[in-house]
Amino acid sequence: MSRPRSGLRHNRPFTVFWFGQALSVLGGSVSLLALPLLVLEVTGSLVGMGLITAVSGVFAIATGTFAGHVVDRVDRRRLMIGCDLARALLMGSVPLMWSFGGPRIWLLYLVTALVSVLKTLFDVAYVTAVPALVGPDDLIAANGRLMGTFALGTLLGPVVAGFLVAGVGGAWALALDGAGFLVSAASLGWVRFAAREKAAPGPEGTSLREVFVVGFRFLWGHALLRPLTVLLTLLTFVTVGATDLLIFRLQSDLGRDAATVGYVIAVSGAGVVCASFAAGPLRRTLGFGPCWLGSTALIGVAVAAVGTGRSVPLIAAMAALLMFGLTVGGICSMTLRQEVTPDHLLGRVTSAFWTVHNASGPVGAAALTALAARHGIPSTSLAAGALCLLIAASGLLTPLRGSRPGPSREPVAGSGRAPLEPGVGEPRRQPGPGRRG
């Protein structure tokens, strides 16, 4: 295999990849707001606006059951370029059809469904691409840059979308999203990924169930990925509704306006920026387990403080702490899976991991907001924060508690890649590709 060049500063392929994905994320964040607003503009229905969000989530989760199998079977770079070009075409079709035939609400639902499928395929392939562009020692730094850029793009996208929708309308705002995908495709055309590892010979099923089980079986059989998957599923259940609690607290309990909510969310972006720089040094110093469990404890403290605080600056600071913990934890778990998963399973393991833990998010958000409506935001936030701390404490009873950098001794059977043992934070270093998170 060709080995990715060491040192991000001199790694031109990664820099081109990073630049292209930054613009793509910004465009994608624009459509995240522009599509629901466009539905509301055409139909005047809040139910219709919520339905398009539901369509996006359902198709994303459904695609997650087979996306990894596709990614592991095809050329990942070509798949990503194809997904970008197809999404650009779909987004561009909306203003084009709006101009010649007037609004067509069915088109928005169709575009949303297809784009959700393509996005899931792209994201799984994206994760596998990162270690094919950087050396093993640069992996966590590269993930930090990409995740920090993703989070900032997600924060800035709705702001840009607001100006675009107000200025040129929602349909043409989607054209910017399409342009971002074209830039992403062009950047991918300039880079080359390292050669892929070949799968060990052996029978593999092709049914939907077997395709998903292959990735899940690897997760469940790994000493660290198993408890990480369980704990992160519980954490996702608790934290997906945290933004709703923040908004309700500021507007309903404290009587603040929408501008204040925007200010607090903007300040929370500082936590993302700090985390993208701090994740690497923290992981190298503390090891994976202490770093991930510590970030989970920080999340618990922040969730409790956001829902009980009465000072807007304090709530903003705690929102930044929440984003810091979520980002550090995300970068660490992403990098761990990239390090320990053999390349020929990388897509399926990523797909299974995302599908399992993301499925708990919508249920958790509904439960959290229902509890807040009945018992009040402060009580619900304290309970949610306590549950996060309990998740962190539970991790101390698993091999996560002592995982620190160090050599590994026993390979995973049939994987060709060293595992993380109890007391070990990183696998034996081998050149090879991995994934995003």
C-alpha cells in the first residue's frame, strides 16, 4: 500500500480535500434551513415543514443499513464524486423547475429523500477516506480539523441561508448548495487515496440483514467498540434534545427573544473551535478512555447548567462547554474506529455504528421535550445531566476506563488489525485507510 504523507502542513491532498469539504458543508447547511422554509412558503403548513424533516431522517436511517456494504464494494473516491454530482443536479433542479413551471411541492419531498440517501452514502465513504489521505500519527489532528470545519459550517449555514432566502428566495438558495457539491466533487478529482487493503477470502452474505450484521458483529466483538457503542447510544438519547431545552429555557422560562437564542448558539461555536484543537493533545496525553469519559462528564455538567441557569452569559458558556464535550468525544470515537477497523470492513462498521446510536436520537428528543413540558425544564435538565454522569461512571466499569496509548499484543481474529485491549488506547500502528466518525 502507498503510505499517506506525514504532517498535515505539507499534505497538499488533504488540504485540497479539507477545503472542498468545508464549502460543501456550508452549502449543505444552507439547504438544511432553506428546504423546510421553502415548504412552509409554498404550503403554509407547519405539518408539511415537519414532514420534510421526517422524510430526511427516515431515508438516512434506512440507507445506513446498507451504505457500508456499498462503500466497501466500490471505489470510494468515485462514489463520493458521483454522490456530489447527483446532489448538485438535484438541488439545481428545484430553482430550474420553479422558474419554468411554478412551485411543485412533490419535487421537494423527492429531492429530500434522494439527497438523504446520497448524503448517507457520501458520509460513510468520507469517513473511510481520511486515513487514506493522512499518516496514522496525523489522524486525530485531521479529524479535528474536519469536524471543527463541519461544526462551524453547520453554525454559519443557517445564517447564510436566512440572508439568501430573504434576498433571492428559498429555491435559489438551494442553488448555492448545489454549487458547494460541485466544488466538493472538483476537489475530490484532484486527490488520490491510498491503495485499499484487500479483504481476507471467505463467504459473506449479501442480504440486507447479513450486510448490516457484518459491521455490527465487528462492533460487538471488539473490547472497546462494544461498550462505546452502548454508551454512545444512551448519550445520544439524552443529548439530541439538548438544543430544544436550551431554546425553551431562554424563550419560555427567561422571556428572551430570538436574537438572544442566536447569540447563545453562536457563542457555543467557540466550544467547537477549542475542541478541534484540543482533542489531539488530550487524546495523546490521557488516552482514549479517560478523554471520552471525561468529555461525557463535561456534557452532563453542561446539560444540567443550561437548563437551570438564569444568567444568559452563564448559559452561553455552558452551551460552549456542551459543544466542547460533544466535539472532543466525537473526534475521539471517530479516530478510534478508524484505527482499529480493517479497511475492507470500514464502511460496514461505520454504517452500523451510526445507524445504531443515531436511531435513539429522535426518541430521546421526543421523550426529553415531553418531560420538560410536564415537569419543567430545570428538573428535566438536572435528570438528563445526571444520566450523562451515570453513563460516564458506567464506562469506568468497562475496558474504557484504562485505555491509554500503548502497544497491543493480540490481533482481532481474521481482521489483520490489532485491537485495543483493556489498558490500551491505540492499536499497533499500521499504514492503511480508515474513516470519519
